[in-house]
Amino acid sequence: MLLDTLSLEFALSVVALLLCLLFFSTFRQTRSAYSGWWCISLGCLLTGNVAFLLTGTPQQLWADPLGNALVVAGAFCVWAGSRSLRVLPVRRWQLLAAPVLTAVASVLENPASNEWSGGAVYLAMMALGMGLATRELWLVKPIGSWINRSLSLGAGTLSAYFLVRWVVYLLEGPDGPEFRTFFSSSVTSVLTMLLLVTVSYSMTALSNEQLINALSEQANRDSLTGLLNRRAFMELGSREVRRLDTRGSTSTLIMADLDHFKKLNDTHGHTAGDAAIKAFSAACMSTVRTTDLVGRYGGEEFIILLSGAEQETGQIIAAEISRVLAAAPAPPGVTFPTVSYGVAASADAGADLDHMIEAADAALYQAKTRGRNRAVTANPAKAVDFRATKPVRGSR
């Protein structure tokens, strides 16, 4: 016995409800952004299909425009979730534009008597939303698995289906033989159910993978500054120094310490100290290249590895970081401290990160004993002292 459209839409609603509950449970456990967006998407699909169940009743006047808008919103929530995997923002208008346009188009085409009011816009927006999701999923960099590729193919299949469905709708309308045979609401409901069930396992695995990656990122980052923590810096730095040495290239290490930091904390409190640490971190990140490594070594001490750079470059970078810090806005009544630096090159430390740290730390001690607010190089033959740019005094 063939199921009619009403039965299939009801079955789709049940499937969407069960999957929504499943992924809401996953979201509560993992707090995965992708799981959260998928829950919202399934919620939109569920409520949209419930609205479609009122087609053919007096409530069709408002139910069909609402259902069209909600299902389109679900497609764009899939896109938003896909962007979350790449930590990309989604603006509110980007989510609302397509559903609002779909609802307006449906309202303008006599929804009280026209079951396919706004159909062309609805199909086009569904194809667009799933197409954008396909692109985002495909661009996700695989880490340990290729789950995103299978999800991308699933989203791409649905996008292609709605695109072809839209073209056929434009050519022959909803009552055309091809449309009624291959692209009717019944066929769409069956296809959607199959894809939802098929990708459910991949969705759970991807949410868990996102959680694991997030936890790994947290484990490698300092909570206050977002810089690499000491352990992560040592692991990545050692690997980078060895890599550069095998290629015959040098690297330079900078040890930095905020001058009179304890006095700042004692005078203005730890909030001012935290502000100084975050300002220095921001100055480092805005000065170095994306290929360089920056870490918080401990307390008010920081460490920077400049890949492929000579010792003289380290001096220039140190001066620029102090200049940026001096120009940074400070809390009222607070003056950010100056900074002392020790600079060591891999060529003078046997291309060993531990030896480079020892040499840079010794140079940093020299900078402190010579009056602070300066950089000192580890190689006495190349030692060049400079006074770092002084900060503007007074509150900002």
C-alpha cells in the first residue's frame, strides 16, 4: 500500500523529533556548537512539517508560509553549524534573510487556496542553504577522520535534489507529470528521512570529534591570554627548531618579562595585572607572523620562537612589541609596565630548544641587571642593547 503525502510528512516529523531529542542529549553532554545548530535545524524541520500537516484546512492560510519559512531556516541552520566547525561567525541577517524572503513570497501567492504558494522561492532557498552547507563541510580540515566529507556529500545530494526540483517546478509547475512523479512532497519526505537517518551516526561522531578537538585546544592554551601554554610551546618549539635545523635554517628565541609586575599587582590589584598580561599578549600576536610561536612561559614571563629569523630580527621584533604595548589603552590610573627581553639564536645554542631557552634566560637576566626596559642578545660578540620604546605615562 502506497503512503500518501500526509502520512509521509507525519513520519518525517516523528523521525525529526526523535533525532532532535537524540542530538539535544548529545549537545547537553558535549556542548558542541555543531550539535546545537543541528538540534535547531531539526526543530525547524519538525515544526515546519507539523505546519504542513494543516495543508488543505482553513489554517493553510498561515500554516504553509510558516512551514516554508521554518524548513528553509532549518537548511540555513545546517549551514551555520557547518561554519561553526571552522570557527566562523554567522550574522543574524544571514540566518533570517532566506526564511523571511520565503515567507513573504508565500504570503504574496494566495496561500489560502494555493498549496504551492511561494514554491519557487522556497525550492531555490533550500537548494542555496544546503549548497552553502555542502561547501562549508567540504572546507573543514579533516583531523583524524573524514566524517565531514560524508556529511558534505549528504548535504550536496539534498542541495542537488532541490536544485533540480526547482528547475522542473519552473518548467512545468507543481502539477506537471515529471514533478508529480519524481519531485512531489512524498518523494521529498522519503529522501529527507533516508538522509536524516543515514547521517545521524556521522553527526554524532563529528560532534564528539569537535568536542575532543576543543578539549585538546583548551589543554594547549593559556586560559587568560589564549597563547600556547608552556607544555604545548615546548613540544611545538622543539619540533620546529629541529625541522629548521635539518633544512639548514636558523631560528631565534625571545624570552620576555614584564618589569616591576609585582608592584603593579600590589598597587592596582590583579585585575590591572591581568590587563597588562593580556595587552602584552595582544602586542605579541599583532607583531609576529602566523608561522611564529608565542607562549606564556609562566606568570608575567613569555616566550617567542621566530622561525627562520636571525638574532638581529629578534631585537627588532622585541622593540616593536614594546612599541605596540606602549600604545595600548590601559585601565584608568594604570600605566602598563615596560618589558625586558633576552634574545638567543639557534646557531649559537646548538639548535636545541632547551639550550636556546637557557641562553635567552641568561640574556634576560642581563637586561634586568642593566636597568630593564631593553633587549640583550645571548651572544656577547653580537650583543646590542637598546632602550625599548617607553610607554606614554598617565592613564588612558
